[in-house]
Amino acid sequence: MSKPELWVVAERRLDHIEPTTQQLITKATRLAGDHFHVVTVLLEATTDHLEDELQPYGPDEIRIVRDDRFPTATDAELADALKQLIDAAHPNTVLFGATITGRSIAPRLQAKLQTGLTADCLDLRFDDETLVATKPSYGDNIMCEIICPDRRPQMATVRPNTFVAQPQADATPAITTAHITFHPVARLHVTAATPVVNTATTVGDASRVVALGRGAANEDTIASATQLAEKLGGRIGVSRPLTDQDRFTHDDQIGQSGNTIHPDLILNFGISGAVQYLVGMQDSQTIVSVNSDPNAPIFAASDYGYVGDAQAFMTALLAQFA
Amino acid sequence: MKIVVCIKQVPETNDVTIDPHTHNLDRRGLAGVMNPFDKNAVEQALQLKAATDAEVVLLTMGPDDYAQSLREGMAMGADSGVLLSDRAFAGADTLATGYVLAQAIAKIGDVDLIIFGRQAVDADTGQVGPIVAEFLHQPQITYAATLRLSGPNEVTAERLLEDTKQTLVAQLPAVVSVRSELNTPRYPTPRNIQLSFTKPLTTWHHDDLDLDDTRLGQAGSPTIVTKVYAPTPVKRALTPLTGTPQEAASQLIKALKDRQLL
Ligand SMILES: Cc1cc2nc3c(=O)[nH]c(=O)nc-3n(C[C@H](O)[C@H](O)[C@H](O)COP(=O)(O)OP(=O)(O)OC[C@H]3O[C@@H](n4cnc5c(N)ncnc54)[C@H](O)[C@@H]3O)c2cc1C
Ligand SMILES: Nc1ncnc2c1ncn2[C@@H]1O[C@H](COP(=O)(O)O)[C@@H](O)[C@H]1O
């Protein structure tokens, strides 16, 4: 009797693997123990070698399907390819990153398979062979545990940066190939694709973050924070109200509807600590917060706190960095 | 041209609590409003209507009081509303919801474009749009950041992926879900509010649609919620930094050095 298969569908991000894939492989191998066979499914072009970026994370198998149309394929075409693979192998569980791509393909696939899909999960575990997925609702005010008891595969999309990717020293996944028939959808075409130039690290993968909130939003404070971030080798992140400013975008936002981050160090300035913000950064290793209100909820979630003016503290800190 | 906009009604605030005895969501006293992201979908449809004289039909599945959100959308300027209400539909997850919506859209007939919000703010899944697209065998453009008609039977949209800005061209009929950044929903004018009460609001029950009963409601929903609870933000032992900003900054630098962060 072969082991049930636990799949992670690999996602491409430009010419690389989207980091959520590696995070999910790490989590899947931990969950699998001896019980599941962890397969990473990779749809790539004939000249690609994205498996090289998956191999160190140690799934049991990397199952590759090659077709030059994959890198620019549309959601329906990719869902169709995955449906064929699933019909051939009957996996127990299929996991996607809850990225824009994952959240677009997975529900189409779900509809084809008439099975359950739990969106944007923050935790996963198995009860025997049943996946128990923890999903936030009502803007992260409520957590739900959701199962799909009767139908297979059971599926989930998992929020990026929820798990930490860890390469394994002795990883030797089997590399196999599979085949599908590519069914082009004539009615939808990608006519242009421009990479969003963002070579710098994003707040999502920076190891040091200087975070600014409504209480630290003026020109001078932002200038000081920029210097501080440079000194620390980090990035600026913001709470939601600051994304209304032209210089910040949704990509800089920390929190439930922005990035979930776990840097080594985060310095929060002028952020009150709303639950939607906290869930995005509470797994940071060391949390420092400066706020003029001694009762700001952010302090209860912090390792170090200073009650006072954000600008004054930043100035003092910058002066002491030799 | 006929555009269907799928809208959901959600509680007015997300500050829901959990009943300590039943462990169920306590939604008592929470008024329902149109899902804020769906207002962007309605607005987008109305902009296309202005450009092409399209007919805009609002569609919702839910209890009878969801009619309120249909009226709200008609007060913004939509032409008519369809409410899908039946006890057999209750307890549906995204799959069972998508099924009934797809069957209703088939019944409405000759629909060129179906627009969804990016997600419902209560369930936060964003799944229903792609599910409906699949059931109706239509191409989809999710998370559209812009959307315009680019030909008699064609829409062009831009989509911001994590790494790429895509331009897509779809032959109608097609399904689009929109990002909230693409427009600012209009407010109903007094005249439109008045007009909204004269616009047709139709209710369809189970027998009005062609349905496979095994795919409806709770029975047709593969997923089950087994537990709901309030998240407890992890508390940390706070070490206060004290004194003047200079003193506090030097305490912090020492602490970060001790933690080998500097
Ligand atoms: C569905 C939903 C999703 C959301 N998603 C997110 C999300 O992803 N990310 C997010 O951040 N928010 C999110 N929010 C919003 C969130 O609830 C809060 O409104 C937001 O985090 C508040 O941002 P803030 O702390 O910067 O501002 P405020 O709450 O206004 O706090 C400003 C703080 O600055 C302090 N302050 C003022 N002056 C100074 C000074 N001179 N020096 C030091 N401190 C000062 C004040 O004491 C106060 O504590 C979401 C809300 C909802 C409903
Ligand atoms: N019950 C419903 N009736 C009509 N439309 C819905 C319903 N539920 C969800 N939708 C639509 O699907 C989108 C995504 O919802 P969800 O998948 O629940 O996050 C919403 O923004 C609405 O446009």
C-alpha cells in the first residue's frame, strides 16, 4: 500500500520559485512524517530548471511537467493541467500559496474537482488523513478550523510567510516527469507582461524592519526612519493608514491585509497595535515599540517599549549609531 | 450588453464576538451592508454602462434581508436585482454558492460580463468568482486593477501580480473580479434612491432554477467549520525603556547587542 500523496503546487515568480512554495514544502515535510509522500508539482518550460530551487527543501518527489506555454498560461489552462495530474495520481491533499496566482487557480481547480478548498490559511495540521486548516475570518477577528471530511483531494491556500522555509542538508528528492495535454483557451490572452522592477528586498523578506504608523507619518520622521533602516540594513514597512500616502503602497503594508513578516528585528513607531496589524508581525523575533500613549496595545505584544515621541527617539538612536 | 454583478451582504462591522456558551458567532444586532469590495464591482459596471449603455443586473444569494443590498446597488444606478433565496441554499460554502450563482446566471441569459468583488470581508476567500467562471466555462481575470471595453465584444484589463503587471484581453462572455483600488464607488443620489424603489427586484426560489439538489446548501458543501475561536495575540514580557530619548536609545542599543542583533 503506497502512502497518500501530499502535494505542494510550485509557483513561479519571474524566473524563480515564489518563496511561499519553499515555505510550504518545509511545512509539508514536517506534517508528513512517515505517513505521507510529499510531492512538489512543478509546471515549467522545457528550458527551465526551477527544480534546482526546490530540491534543497526536501520534498520526497519533484514531479515536473514541461511545456513552453506554462510560463504565460492563464488560470483556466493551469487549472486544467493540474486537474489531469490529479486524476492520474489521486493525491490526498493539495496545497497552494495564497498569492494572487494561487488564489486564482485553486478555486477553479476546486470547481473542476467538486471538492473543498480553504482559503488563506494560517495553520495546517492532520487529524489522521484529514487536513485541519485554520483560516481567519472577519478581518482576522475570528479563527475557524475547517475540514473537508468526505471529498479528495482536500485543498488549501496558505498565506505567504506563514511558515519559515528551511533547507535540509541531506535532501535527495526523486525527480520524475509527468505528462498532460495542454488545452489552450482561445478567448483570453496575456498581451503584455512587465516585471514590476523591485530588485530590493521587500518588507516581506527583510530581516530588519522599521515600521511606521499614523503617529510617525510626517516628512521628518519618514526621513529619519529611512536612515535608520539603512543603518540596520533593513526596510521600511507601514501600517495601513500610511498606504494612503503616495510614497507607500500596499506592498509595504504589514498586517492581515498586507504582508505577514517575521524579521529578526522590528521597530514600531507610532503604531497603536490593532489586531489586524499585530497578526502580521507578532512572529518577529525581537519587537521594539515606541508610542506616546502608555496604554497603546502594541506594548503588550512587544519585547521592548518606550513611551514617548517617535521622532525624538529616532533622532537619539541615530545619533548613537557611530 | 448585459452585465451581472454578484454582491454579498455582510455584517456592518468585523467586530464580531463568539458566544461563550455555544461557541458560535454572535451576530446579533449587527446590521447588514453591501460587502464594501462589491461596491467597487458595482461602480465598475456602472462606468461600463455609461460607456455602452449596458444593462446592469445585481445578483445575490442569501436570506430575504439581502434585498436591502440589492436596493443599495440599484440606488447607485444598477437597473435591476435578483435575489436567490431558499432554505435549501442555506449553509452553502463557496462551492455550493458558486453553483447556485452559476445556474442563476444561466437563467438570466445572454450575460456578457460577470463582475465580482475581490472578496467578501466576512469569509475573506475570494473563491466564488473563479468557481462561477469554471462552472460557466468562461475565461477569468481576477484582481483586475483596470477594466475597459476594447472592442465590441472584448474587454482589456490590467492585473498586478506579485512580480508582474499583466495586460489581458478577453473575448466576452468573461468573468472579472476587481481590486478595490480600481475606482471609488459613487454614493447614491436622492433621485436614484427614489428611482431604486421602482426598479424590478425579482426573487427566485429553489423551484425557479434548474438545480441538482445534491449540490445545494450544507449537503452540497464539501467543507465543514469544526471550530471558531477568537485569536489571542501572543503576549510578550515587555521590558520598558526609560528616561530621556537618549537614555532609552542607549538601553535599546545595549539590549540589541546582547541579543546579537547589532
Ligand atoms: C478588514 C481589515 C483589515 C485591516 N488590515 C490591516 C493591515 O493589514 N495592516 C494594518 O496596519 N491595519 C489594518 N487594518 C486597520 C487597523 O484596524 C488599524 O486601523 C491600523 O492598523 C491603525 O494604524 P496605526 O496604528 O498606524 O494608526 P492609529 O491606530 O491611529 O495609531 C497611531 C498611534 O500613534 C501614536 N502616536 C501619535 N503621535 C505619536 C508620536 N508623536 N510619537 C509616537 N507615537 C505617536 C498614537 O498614540 C497611536 O497609538 C485593517 C482593518 C480592517 C477592518
Ligand atoms: N452569497 C453571494 N451572493 C452573490 N455574490 C456573492 C456571494 N458570496 C460571494 N459573492 C461574490 O463573490 C465575491 C467573493 O466572495 P468570497 O469568495 O466569499 O470572498 C464577492 O465579492 C461577491 O462578488
